Amino acid sequence: MVATSSRLLTKSAFKIALSCPHKLYYYGRPDEYENANANDEFLESLAEGGFQVGELAKIYCDVPDDCDMEDIMGHEESLQRTQELMQSDQVNIAEAAFCFGNLFVRVDILKKDGNRIELIEVKAKSWNPETDNFISSRPKGAVASGIRPYVYDVAFQKYVVCKALKELYPNEDYSVKAFLMMADKSKRADIDGLNQLFKIEKNQQGRAEAVMAPDARQRIAQSKVQVVTPFDVDELCDTIIAGETTEQTTDKNPTCMGMRFVPFIHWAADFYCNGHRCSAPIELAGKCLKCEFHCIADSDKKDGKRECWLTQVTEDDYDHRPLIATLNGSSLSTNRGKWVSEGKYFMDQLTETELKPYNEKTPDAPGLDDYQRKWLQIGLETKNEGILSRFKEHLNGNVYLDVDGLRAEMATWKYPLHMIDFETTAVALPYYNGMKPYEQVAFQFSHHTIDQNGNIKHAGQYLNEVVSKFPNFEFVRELYHQLKDDDGTIFRYATHENSILRAIAGQLADSDEPDKDELIAFIRSITHEKDKNHNLVYQGERDMVDLLQVVKRYFYQLDEMHGSNSIKQVLPAVLNSSDYLKQKYCQPIYGSIIPSCNIKETEPLAWIKLEADGHVDSPYHQLPSVGELIGMSEEDMNQMEQLSTNDTDFEVANGGAALTAYNKLMFCEGQGMNDALRQALLRYCELDTMSMVFIWEYFHDMVTKKK
């Protein structure tokens, strides 16, 4: 079991190969090609608790410290140590290493009992055995698409381990049984602070790791519930290895390039380990639009995505014709894949054969409907005067604003207006006794008000800072306290706040809180619910207005938004479209004339700073870096900001930095760090609701001046 090649097909490389074997060439050259997912996966694991799940699994599986090989990095060293440990008749190993030819795996947890081996792959993914299935009903016999990459990962490991054991011990008859260990959503934690038993730190090699609290094993031993459960996937892995699952036997195999599982493994390993490009012709597909091996502007690395695309399109087209990747709207995931397979890569190739006519409006919906908005974006991106003529009544350059529609919409709003934004977290290991994995914890909100005279105020906020305290019910009580004294219109941005409040209502219903009926009634008064067919079940008399939907119906600005309606994109679009906002907020008035809960009256802030060309710099750039506060290097933070595709600022949202900051707050030692993280979280959330105020102010200014 000795590595025979300087490059081996590992679990990570195999995962890339399943996604697209052409990516293996770029993946194998990290110093040469950009990889946008390199830090995203790290931060996602931090935010969701992946590191903690791995450590808890070691405790559940009784892995002793001297059998934990996590810190052994080299192939040869890890293989040698594994062989030493395998000499024991009974042993549980973390990160056991196996090699067969040019295939190499590190098994998360391996349990050996004589000749019986249990291979356990640990994932932070949630799984509910009462409702979830490994096998899809359509097509019958296929591995369910949502779990397929994880099960294929385990099957790959089983194949390599079985082959390696047979090669190493030809006279032994080992049996290997495969498990996928995941956060079990049917279980409720029976101890408090399970998540906090594992603190994330960086080791001497600069790698993040979960450091166990001194009393972790003792406290976990008191628990009778395992919230991370090993699920038996052995027979399914055997079927995959045999090439008999339905997704492999169809005429067009989407998983393994038309090959069965084992031939695909060796085919991918051959060209990857030899440093060659994939030998199969490049066939662009919908997934190619989101390839992670792409570069940001001015990068000193190569762009793998571009290299693939230039086998099918000209350099001039790729660089100057807008791709359909950034087209925004509903029902596009399937359509994009279909269009690409038909050779339609660019927005200017789409016709009303591909998209419904722009004048087919959703009944009773004022302003732009989804299809009209798509055509508006296509027209602006491609500078198609024929398309733009349909919208000329409300177009001014690259800005679309339906003032009349907005005026009618805004006339239905009742003062004082309330802008609210929630910050929540849902991690694999529950914070509190009685909670399930990935159950929502609402830890923060911000609240701005606008009265009928246009006076703006940061009226309130909430942040849970007590590690041992389940915050959701106090969160709702404080929100109720801040909203109950009037019947003014409440605004959210997107559906998150509605979903979170409904989830908390369910938690309240199962609780013994003395005021739960009053709080549930409050929640129902400001939310709505739809069934699975999108039919309205109920709508509160003060149901929150979704400002995102207002933006989508009445406003679009090409230069900043392109295909995004994220508030982090809409904010600079609004600020750069409004001379009124530029003039007002270039002045240091926020914190003094506009009261703030976090900015001192004696140190007011000017939210807007103009760059040399007159462009408004994002207000988020004025806030302290959450990335720095959670311990990321400056290099990593710069890379994350540059690679961001959905938000302009890593510090705000990309990769769950705010959630990670809250998780960090749970572990902090020393008041100084607590205060820094606390202030960062409060300031970020405050700016989120102030961003909603900016949008309202722009709309109000435009409808007022154009009466």
C-alpha cells in the first residue's frame, strides 16, 4: 500500500471528476488556475459546523487520540501509520489512508474488528430518515440526485479500500461495510451547548481544526442521543460499484461521462495523474455557466472556464457578448441547460421561442412581471433597441424606473414605516437542549423607522450575547415590543424574515412559554403562509411587504445589478442613480441628525464616499472587517472579496462570514474580542436595514419630484 505516483486521484479529485472531468486539469494546478470554491467551502464548513461534526463523530465512534491521523499530511507517512494501526485486531482510526494504484483515499473513520471493517464517511449534510430517501422514484432505481455525490464518494472509498486490502493481505478475507454519517434531523439534542464543545482554531500549519473542550467527552457521555448518525449505504455502494444504478444504465449517463463507475474511475485517474487534459471532447452544458475555475479581473492566474468556452466560441464573443448565465428570473435552471445544449450561449440568441412574450403578465401583479423583467435585462445587456422600445416609457439610459407604478404602490403604505432585517444561523450541531440539527436560531435583528414627515431613525436592535440562552422567544418578544405601538407598514427584503417567524411560531407552539399565544398571534399578524401548490393558507392583517418584490417590479439598473437583485447589488445601484442621496449622505449626518443605536452623536458618519470618477463606494466598505475578526488572513479576505459573485463584499455575506462571526462570539475569551465582534455584528445588521431606507428614499424622491 505504497503510493506509486506523485499525483494520485483523491476523494476531492474524484468529486471534481464527477462534476466535470475537464476540471481535473485546472484542479491539479492550483498555483496556475483560479478556483473560486477554494475558500467558499472552508467558510461554509465554518458557518454550518462541518469541523465540529467531524470531531463529534470521532467521539461517537470512540477514536482514541493516538489513532487520529488528521495531522499526518504526507501520503507515505499516512499509509505507513495506517498499516501499523491495522496490525491491531480491534482499532478505530480517523483519517486512515489507503492506496490502490493511482487511487488514494483518507477514510474519515475506519473501525476494524477482526476481519470486519466499517468505513464511515462523515458529512455535515442534514438527513431525516423519516422523510428522506437514498433512492429516487423517478427514474426508478436511481440514486437520489441530492445525495448522489455523497454516496458516490463513499462508493469510491469502498472500492479503493477493498482493492488495497486485497493487495496488501491476499490471504485475509476482509469484509468492508460502508456508512454515511450525517446530521440526523429526526433527533433532538439532550444537552446544552453541544456546538460550543468544539472551538475552531488554526493549527501550526495554518489549517482550521476543531479543538475539543476539556470536558467534551464527559458531557457527551451524559447524552443518550446521537445527533450525528451513521446510515447504512453498503448495498447501494455495491450497486454503484457494479455499475447497476439507474443513472449509470441510461442511454446518456450524466454522472460518469457515459461510462460505468469503475471504468470511469480509472479513466479519470489516468489523465489526471499523468497531468494531461481530459481526452473527451468538450461539450458545453448548463453547469459550465457556473464553473468555479474562473478569474476575477486583474488576476495573475489562468481562467479554466474561459479556456473551455473558447473551444466552442470566439474570444471576442466570450469577452463581449453577455452570457445567459447572468440572466435573472424564475424557471431558468432547466432552461439554461437546454439552451446551452442547443448552442445558445448568449442573451442575444434568445427569442420569444425560448422565453414567453414580454406582454404575458401575471394576473393582478402591477409593474414588471418575471418575463418582462428578463426581456428588460436582455435588452439592456445586449443594447437591443427593438427590445428596449417596449420599455422606453420608464427608461433613462441604463436605469428603468416605473414612477407611476411606484407611486400607486407607495400610496398603500401606512406610516410610520418599519424596516427590519434578521440574522439567523442553522448549524449541524445544535446550540441548545431540545433542538434538532440545522434548526434555525434567530440571534439578531435591526429596525429602522420612517415617519410621515420623512424623519429616519434607527429605532432598535437585538443581539443575543448569552451563549447558554436559547434566543428565539426573546427575539420575538423584543420584535413585538418594538412593533406593537402602531400599525405602520413593515418591510422585509426577500422571504427570509417571513420563513423564520413562521418557524419560531412552530417552536412556540411546542413550548411552555406563558405568553406563547400572544406571540404566535403577533407572528401570524405580520406573516403569511402558502401551501406546496403556492395557494395562500393565511395572510396576516399587517403582513410584511417584501421590498425585493417592489424593486423587481419597478426598478432596474444595469451597471451595478446585472443579473442580481441582492440588496448588496441594489444598494449601489440606487446610490449611483440618485443625486439626492449622494448630496444628502456625503454629509456626516448619520448618528446625529439621523439617530443610531451604534454610532455616537458626537461622531456622525457620512455613508457615501465618492471615488475619483464620481462613483459611489459601497457603504459596507466603511465597516470593520468581519473576516479579520474571525481570524482570516488578509490574503484570504482579499481573495474572498475578489471571487465573490453574489455579493459585492465578502465581509457582509459571502461564505456566511456574519454567521461565522456569531459562532466565533460563542467561543470568545476576553471582553475585548467580544466587544469587537459585537460591534461588527450590530453595525452590519444596522446597515442592512439602512440599505432598505436608502431604497425607500430614492423611490420617494423620484415619485415626489415627478408628480
